Amino acid sequence: PADCVVQRENEQQLKKLQKYLGLAGVPFFVTGNGSNLLVSDAGYQGVILQIGSGMSDIRVEGCRVVAKAGASLAQTARKALEYGLTGLEFASGIPGTVGGGVVMNAGAYGGEMCQVVTQVTVVNQDVETMELDNETMEFGYRTSVIRHSTFIVTEVVFSLEHGDRDVIRARMEELDQRRREKQPLEYPSAGSTFKRPEGHFAGKLIMEAGFRGFQIGGARVSDKHCGFIINTGNATARD
């Protein structure tokens, strides 16, 4: 449960609402697709600002793909494929939005947002629009400067390269096949649960510790991939 959920249709609405909530002292949390979130069983005491379909436009300018924060990473990768642009194949199966992907420097199969993002447009706490370049974003492993600020992402520019559509499509299909074979997509989860310890894989360490299939309530360490904690049906955040 949440006190209030608001879907914003454009940047102007976002700014007006952000200004109002700031003046009123009302806490708010920004979300996109809602993937990779584990929310307290108590819910959220404040306003959930959801970037919805009204902020999901994607356009292509030469080798640049410009996507609004609400666009899904999968849609953005498919748009790049449509124009024969390579570099976003790794993101084709990540179930989040462009905005959320930038905030956490989402990545998979050797690719990360930091490798292709050249500009991020944000709204700051003073309700001003700012443009951050790749260096200013301070990308790290599953983090960025936005993780520790009040910035709200509104648009992202990806710089890609021209490639062969058949090769790009084949790579996306290959990654999709690997994902379906190795990840427990048949169950709900909050995605890969743990960061990768340096020099190791979290899932492998959990398996070696004997926790494959370990379960509390409805939450279970996936038998298929121990890096995922799945919801077998009625899991709570506490589980």
C-alpha cells in the first residue's frame, strides 16, 4: 500500500508536482516499471511518483538514441536494432526503464549503461533542468551519482555505432535464450538480489554454502539460479 500513487505524463507535470511536494514537505519516491524493487510490507508513507507511458518516447538521431526516462530498456534496444545500431544488445532483456537503468548503472552479460550513455537530463531539487555527461554521472558497479542525490531522470542519450542488423538481432536472441535457460523467469522476483563480490559470483557462493532451495515463508533461494530470491506465491518483504 501507498498513501498516493501519481503517474506523470510529461516533464512539466513532474516539475509542478515536485515543487508542490517539496513546499508541503511530503516525502516521495520515484519509480519507473517497478522492477527490482522490494517494498516494505508496511507500504510507503508518502507519494509514489511513477514515470509512465507519457514519458516513454524514443527517437533516433544518427548514431544517437534519445529515450525518455519512462521508456523500457527492451523497447530502446529494439529501436536501436531497427536502425541498425549496436551497443544496447545487453539491455534487451533487462525488465526496467531507461531512467531506473541509468540510476543503478544496470548491466548484463558484460555490458553496462555507463558504456553507452553520454548525456542524462535530470530535474534537481530546485526544480531546474540539468544535463549531466558521462563523467559527471560517476558511474560505478550498480550505482551512479543519482543514487545519492535528489535528481530525477527525465531523458537519456545513448551513443551507439552502426552495425549489421542480422548480427545485432542474433546477439539479442542469444542473450534472451541464455536468460531463459539460466534465470527463474517463471517466478516473480526482485531480480538478481546481490551485488557480485569481487572475483566471485554471488549465486555460486550461495550454492556452495548449501542454500540452494532454502526457503522462509514464500521466499525461496532459486534452485535454478541461487542469485535470485523468488516469490513462490505469497512471499512478504519480511520473508
